[in-house]
Amino acid sequence: MNNRNAEVIMARNPRSLFPLVDNKVVTKELAARSDIPTPELYGVIAKHGDVRQFESIIKERDSFALKPARGSGGSGIILVKEKRETGLITESDRTLTIPYLRYHITDILSGIYSLEGQDDQAIVEALIHPDDVFAAVTYRGVPDIRVVVYRGVPIMSMVRLPTAASDGKANLHGGAIGAGIDLKSGLTITAVHRSAIVTHHPDTGDPVSGIEVPHWEKILLMAARSLEMTGLGYIGADMVIDRDRGPLLLELNARPGLAIQMANRAGLLKRIRKVDEAPEDTFTTPEKRVEWARKNL
């Protein structure tokens, strides 16, 4: 942890660039300029006086995701999958009301879920309809893919699989599974659940290894392009695979956690040093960086 903070994050991530990834609205704008697809944005509520606009934003929407712009770890996110006469039905089958969601938005704006407790914005965006590739090893919710990128080179990846314990969220701290992904083949390998190595999903009973991730080359390229997009040299790129749109960038993280090492049964430091030892002209384009990673890591 100390090595990551002192020798990697401090050395490769200028503090002045953190706002580019700490706010999902800003990240979406950067991604659009870089032709990197993200979930469609329906609206942004920036101040308390705008909360009344929420109903008009979702009026024509049967489903949507409500998120804090500066949130982390999945906190404060509500995923609504359908509207009924009884209320709004979430991915975890809770029934919520419009007044409840308005109150939740005021909490978001007050910074309850934000990094460092700062004032925040509420984002309303399209709900992801996940590709079926992980359906057998997902309990409700949407699995996402984390790719750790160093100097623009994808060096390690995993897919986070929701469980009943995580309430359908792809949050490892909340009880989701993290399954490592082999960079070369795009196949899932070992998996970790609450710091223990597992072979099967605790709710579905299906094996979590040997699943081929679709669009793997495109996912790695999207992650590799985060260097040009942000200027940050060490980053976690979080993506989902939508059944209609394919890979979409959810967010970027300038302080990616270390649990990915357990999911891959491998250390990040060795791979970081291997990147540093390679000739500088090896990494001139995202395509070259992905090609090198798949051959050498």
C-alpha cells in the first residue's frame, strides 16, 4: 500500500489532474471528446433548487441510474429498472417513491456520498442492460470490469460480480466477487470473495473461471486510452458490457485498490517494473501498449 502511494500514485498522478476523474460528469465530457462511449446522460442536478427537475428528467424513462457525481465504491447509487403504479422498482426489487428519491438527491448534493465530503451533483443516466456473458455468475445487478493501467499500459484486470451479500452491486467491500482476467486471452481465472479464494459463485453455484470476456481487445484499448484522456499515469478504468452498445466506460479512479492482486494471484509491482524496463518507444500508441501487455504480462 505504501509503495503504491509513494512510488506510483505520487510519482505518476499529479494532484492537479485528480478532478478529471473524481467527478463523473467531467469524466463523461472527457470521454466524449476522446470518442470513448459511456452510458447516456439524462440529466444533472447541481443544486438544491434544481431537485424539482428530477421528475421531468425521468418522465419519459422507464429505467435509469441515479448516482453521485463524486461518489466512490458504489455508495449512493440507486438503479431503477421499471416504473409501476406502486412506485419505482430497483434492481434489488425494492419499491421506492419519487419523494424518497428527491430526499436521496438532497443527500447526494450535501456530499454524504462524495469523496472528502464535498458538495456534490446528482447524475441521472441510462441503466445498463448487461451482456449475458456473466449471467450465470451474477446475482441481480450489473457486473463491471476493472482494468489497472500504468503509463497507459493495461497491467491487470478483473470482473466484479454482484452477490446477494453485496445487494446486487459490484462492490468487493460490500461482498461482490472479484475474478481475475488473463490479459492475453480475456478468460476469467481465479476469484476472491471477502479475502478468500473461491471457485464458484456463492449464490448461483456456477464456476467463475474460464469465462471468455467479449470485446476484450476493445476493452483494453479503451483502458489504455485513459492516459491520453487524463494525463494520469496510474489509473483504474471501470467498464461494463451493455448488451446493445457493447463496452462502456463507467468511471476512472486515480487511486485503484489492491484487491485485484488477490483475484489474479499476482502482484502489481512486478508488472509495473516490467513496464518501466521496456524501451520507451514501445508505448507510443494505445494499440502498441495493448499489444505489448498481451504478449508480456
